[in-house]
Amino acid sequence: MPQDFDQPRFESALRRFDEANARDPNIEVAGGVAYPRELLYSRRLTDWVLKLHPDASEELQLAARCQHICRWMIPRSSYEMTRAGYLRWRNELKRFHAEKAGEILSEAGYADNVVQRVRDLNLKKHFPHDAESRVLEDALCLVFLEFQVAELASKTTDDKMINALRKSWAKMTAAAHEQAMKLPYGPRERMLLERALP
């Protein structure tokens, strides 16, 4: 962390992000405990960022914690179930997350340049040339592989899953590939990943 790192301000921002995500009505059970889904997701993403980069900057940690903030407020079902509808939904979510996170960061006392940096990381503005954006993308892919791939595979064809896995793999660094190969996949998920690998 930089020398001017303000721990109380940082903790206040994380707490505000967590309070917002704790309102998620969708529940996910992990380790026998029920959590609001986006609260659990944001903590998993933060954990992966810190595992990949223990000295992650304040802005990178903030970006991880607010990546999907209040995502449930714009459900996929509010857009037509087509490829075009999906893309419109994703673009609207990006704008919504950036605005919501920016409001919270400003209220917590962060300067405009920090708010903009977090926004740029969340929007993947300079990916893949920005090193921190690569860490965040690696963490996003690893959360997907560790916690979401089995559920998606249970309702998706092999071909679509292999395509999704290839896209994720192509965005990841070698360090993330190494972490991904250590994850405890089920038999079908491991088979799909092996078929997807170059």
C-alpha cells in the first residue's frame, strides 16, 4: 500500500460496498452458511486478487470489492433473451456498477482520481496492457472456474461450455493458468477444461 494509505477510509469503503451487496435477495450457500450472493462473490473476488497479488494497491482491492455491486437490481430478464439483449444488459450493468461504486467512494472521502482509477479497472479500460487490470481479470476467471463452472456446466451443452472456457483461458495469465489447474473440478468439468485447453 502507498504511504498515504488511509486505513479507516479504506475500511469504510469496503464496509459500504459490503452493506450494499448484503441487500442481495439472492442467496448462495457456502460451507453450510447462507450468504447474499453478491456479498459472497465480492469477497471471493477480493480473496483471489490478494492470493494472486498480496501487495495489491488500494484501488485494485476497491475495484475487486465493487466489481458487481448491486448486480441483482438489473436482472437479465429485464432485457430480451437474445444476443443483442444480453450485450445491452452487460453494457447497462457496467455503467450501473461504475456509477454506484463511484458514489460510495466519493461519500467515503476518495478523490476523483481514485474514483476514476477504480472505474477504469472495473470497466477493463486498459486491459490487457494495464498490469492491475490483468490481475483483476485473472481473479474474475478464477472465481468463475472455482465456484461457477459446475453450475453453468449442469445446464449448458458441452460445445458452449468449451467455448466459454476457451474464452476465459485466453484472457488469463500463465500464473492464473497455474492456479486454475490446481482447482478441485468434478469429472465433467475437468473433462471440459481439458478439451478446451490449447
